[in-house]
Amino acid sequence: MEAVGLTLHPAKTTIVYCKDANRRQNHDVTEFTFLGFTFRPRTARTGNGGLFVSFHGWMRYYGAFNRTALHPLLERINSYLLRWIRKKYRRLRTVKKALRAYQSAVRAYPVMFRHWRWTPHAWRTG
């Protein structure tokens, strides 16, 4: 950072190892607190009910004060899911059929994707 003219505060700056399912090494510092939110490895569930370690919590952090600012991003993620459905399943190639299948999945499995709690809608871009 000094090479670009920045000085970091030694008490506020540390290198953190973001341990998750793909990063399995052991280090002394694996979590940090930023503006009152602790980012650390947490257990998460796979689609079939198994457990894995993930370094997450960013939605609560970025959505704490202005949750609606996240909606365009989360809806864009949903539009990618809708596009994947259309490419994966031949019978769902039309937007109308794919959107109906997507909406039934949201109703049947509302916690399949964590962000569906905040915005279950998909942009109709296909």
C-alpha cells in the first residue's frame, strides 16, 4: 500500500484468512468485524441437506441500512437462474413456461436460495 501512497493503521489492519470449504488451512485470524458485522466461517447447507463451511454474511451487512439497494443485484441473480432454467430444460424454453416453473420453485422451496427471502422476483429478461 505504501507503493501507492497509502498508510494503513496497524491496530485496524490485519490479514484475514477467509476459511471456507475450498480453503482448509488453519490460521490464527479467520474472522474480522467491520462496522459491527462479524465476517467469519459459518456452516451452510447444500441443496441435498449436507453441511459445508462458507465465509458469508455479506447480504446482512450490505442490506442493513438500505436493503432496497440490493434488490437490483438479487433480481439479476434471479434472472440468471431463469436463464439457466430455459437452457437446461427444453420444455421450459419459452419465457412464460420458465417463469411459471421458477415461481413454483420459489413457492415450494422458499429457502433454496438465501436471497429469495428478500427478493423472490426475477427480471423478465430470460
